[in-house]
Amino acid sequence: MRGKSVVVFAFTASAALLTQSASAAADPPATQPAASPLKADTGKRICREVTPTGTRMSKRVCRTADEWQHDSDEARRHFQESQETIRDSLNQERDGPR
């Protein structure tokens, strides 16, 4: 039964991250970030309306372009780790105990 709870948890976490990433990606920034990631971040703040998971109330979040990029990279990394966890759990259930 532990394997199923891990799968359910990982799936729920993945869905939450995907929803959060999708909502952040769907909201266009108030100002456009730098066109090239090679340019130095000038520290200019970019504000977006973000709706946290579990609520309909959105809030305004302001961060630099580097901070937004870091958050996006972290969400992508967590999502990929969750996908790997789910795949490993399903493979263990399919293969049975060793």
C-alpha cells in the first residue's frame, strides 16, 4: 500500500506544480523580461498576478527576471523529479517485490 500512497502524493504534487507553473506562464508579465538570458539582470522588477493553489484569490508578486527564471527552473526540476518518482513506483509495482 505504501507504493500507492507515494504515487498519489507524487501525482498530487506534480499537478500542483504544473498548475502553478501554468498559471504563472499564462499571466503575461507587466513588463517584458530581458530578451537574452545572457544580458545582466538590471534588477528591474516584473510583477505578475499569481493564484496560489487552493484559493481563487490572486495576489501580485514582483520579482526580478532572474528570480522568475529561477522559480521556473525549480518548478520544472521538481516536476521532472515527481515524474521519475511516479515512474519508479509504477515499475516497482509492476515488477513486484525483489
